[in-house]
Amino acid sequence: MAKPDRYVGVDKDIHGGMTTIGKVIRDAWVFELIPESETCEGWNLAGIDALLQKVNTEWDKYGCLVCHLPETLAERHSRIHGNAIALAKAAGWNGNVETDDES
């Protein structure tokens, strides 16, 4: 089965959007690189990769640590990722998928 060439959108992604691409999109919202209404539905891999590079540049400014974010960014991060976790849990995600291969 061929991989899709367009992203489905963070709101339609598997595991309630708790995927690598979903996390990139939420971090892009945190850093206001894209509006929170942007789900990236229909984006191609090059567009997602370009967004990832911008997100990484922003994280580098803070040592890639949430505790180094200024208060406004830390609050936005907590809200955005907290809401995403709550929605994902309500959809049946429990986080084990991220550690399944660690046994």
C-alpha cells in the first residue's frame, strides 16, 4: 500500500494527533509560525519538513526545553499540548504507543 502524498491534518491524524507530525504542528502553533486554526491538511511532505525546520530553529533558542520558554510561550505550550492530550485520551490514546518498542 502506497503512503499518502498529502497529510490528513492534525485533527484527523491517528492517535488523536499524537504523532511526530502532530507534535510539530502543535509546536508551530506555540511559536505562532502558523495559526492555531491551521491543521496542515493537504500539505505535502516538503511543506511539513519546512515547518519542522522552522520549529527546530525556535526550539534551539530555548535549548529545546519547555522550562526555558518565556512565560507566555510556556503558557501557550501548556494549553495547546494539554488540550491535545485531553482530546487524544478521550479518543482512546494512552501514550503506550510511544513506548511499545522499549521493552
